Amino acid sequence: MRTRHWGLLFTFLLFVVAPLTAGGYYLWAIAKDQYGSITGFTVRVEESAGASELLGGLAQLTGGQASSDGEILYEFILSQALVRAVDEEVDLRSHYSALWEEDPLFALWPDSSIEDLEWFWSRIVRVSFDQGSGLTELRVLAFDPNMAQRIAQSIVTRSQELINQLNEQARSDAMRYAREDLDEAVARLKTAREALTAFRTRTQIVDPEADIQGRMGVMNNLQQQLAEALIELDLLAGNSRAGDPRVVQAERRIEVIQQRIARERESFVNGEADNGALDEDYPTLIAEFEALSVDREFAEESYRAALAALDVARAQAARQSRYLATYVAPTRAETSEYPQRIFIFALAALFLTLTWAILALVYYSIRDRS
């Protein structure tokens, strides 16, 4: 062996063997056993039969609601709020900092802040979320199996409380929106009815169509009287002489009937009547009345729809539409599986060996070029 071979061997022992020996000693002689508690849950969304038939399975293809709630839960489990709540319940600091002097690598340092505890939380709590199925799996590590199970159960409980809060908020929002829509529909219906009442008060006509039919009855009666008067005049003209008072009376009667018919026809055009109640033509009145009637009918339909929506929202608020389904209850470990000593040792060996080999190649490449 030449000098460079001894140098390579020395660097290998210094940068690979020595750290691996120290790491292996720490893992197998110093590191404390950790126990894992596993739990799994998902957010179930209860839909009404009508909604399910209307969607036709589209929600199952998209998984939008369950996936959204699962993502909210995922972020909540890793949030500082949950860390603080679980710490207040089970005292995380006392448990994980108790072995700080014996195992400083895997334990929490004493007098840690909430930010330090939040950083350490990501080491002891491992969360996986599948967006396709909406399933959330959780693994909690602790130095005691009972503590690991307690932490996992606390997380499940807090997650259920969050889902209940989301449920309550959704129900409150649905009821508030339904009430607002109903109030708006009631106001619209009142406005439409008041406008129709104002029209009837101004025109003194309850229904223009019925009023027209009454006027048409008057016109038909006048036409019939005119026909009878003409026939009577023809009969008198054939049996009397000129200047007969009966003929004059019949002609005067025909003239009056014709004037009345002309005035009735004119009233349809310019809206004038004997009592002066109308100051608008009938086509304008009919158009205005029909517009007001359509507004009232639309307001009534909107009111009925808003009232039905409020009933539906109240029925849905009476039941829980979202709930947390735990398909794997928090387990209690009987055997220590953590830290994964063999995996950590093998990974460290691979990393140190590759680093040493790269540095050696770089060194000899630079030396050969110089």
C-alpha cells in the first residue's frame, strides 16, 4: 500500500467508520425506546336523498366536500392551536423533556417554548392524507405506550370537535342565508301588493279586464237598442206622414244611442268616463296592470320558494351532516418499534460513504490536474 492508500483508509475511518460507530453506540446504547399509536379516520358527509338523486353520483367522482374537510383536518393536526390544546390536556412538555439528559437527540429540551413544541410535534406526530379516498392516517410516538395512545385519542377528540364546529357554522350560515332570502322575498311581495293596491286606488278599477267586459256588455246592449230603434223607425216611416212626432222621437232616440256608443268607444281610447275617474287610455292601464300582476306572481313564487328553502335548511340543521368516522381506534403498542435503529444506521452509512467517496474523487481529480 502506498501513502495515498493509507490516507484514503485513514479518511474512511475518520469520516465513515468513526461517525457510524458513535451513531450506532448512541442508537443501541443511549437512545430510549419509543412506542407508536396508530389511528385512522375520515370525514363522512351525510346528504339528503333529493340531493343525492340530483347530483347523480357526481360528488363521489369529485370527492370535493370530504377532500376539503380532510385537508382542513390535516392542517389542523399540524397547527399550533392543536399542539397547545393537547399540551394542556396531557402535558407534552413533561413527558418528552423527562429524558432530555439521557437521550437529548430524541427528547425535547426543557423550558421549550410553544414554537419549539410545535417544531417537535412534527417529529412525534406523522400524518398522511389521501385526497382520493379522504382517509387520514395518524401515528403518534411517545416514550410510553399509554401516553402515545392518550395523545392519539386527544387528537381524534379535538378533530371531532373541529368537525362539529364546522357543522354548526355551516348550519348557522344556511339558516341565516335562508332567513335573509325569506325576508327579502317578503319585502318584495309587500312591495308588489302595495303597488297593485295603489293602482286600484288611483284608477278605481279592481280588474281592468273585468271592467272592459262590463263596458263591452254596455256596448252590446247599446248596439242592440240601436238596432231595435232603427227597425222601429223604419216601421214608423212606412206608416206615417212627414213631421209625425213619433218619427221625430224615434230619430231623436237613435241619435242619442249613437252618441252614447261613440262616447263609449272614445272612452276606450282616451280613458274618459262620465265620472272622470280615468285619465289614461285602456291599453296603458291594461299594460300597467299586467306588469303589476306579473310582479306580484313572481314575488309570491319567490316567497314560496324561500319558505321551502327555510324549511329544508331547518330540517338539515336538525341533524349532523358531517361527522368524523374513526375506522381505526387509537392502538396501544406492546413492542417498541422506534427509533428505527437499523434504518437510521443504514441511511447514515450510505450517506457517509457517498460523501466520503465524492470528496475523495474530487480531491484526486484536483490533484491530478495540478
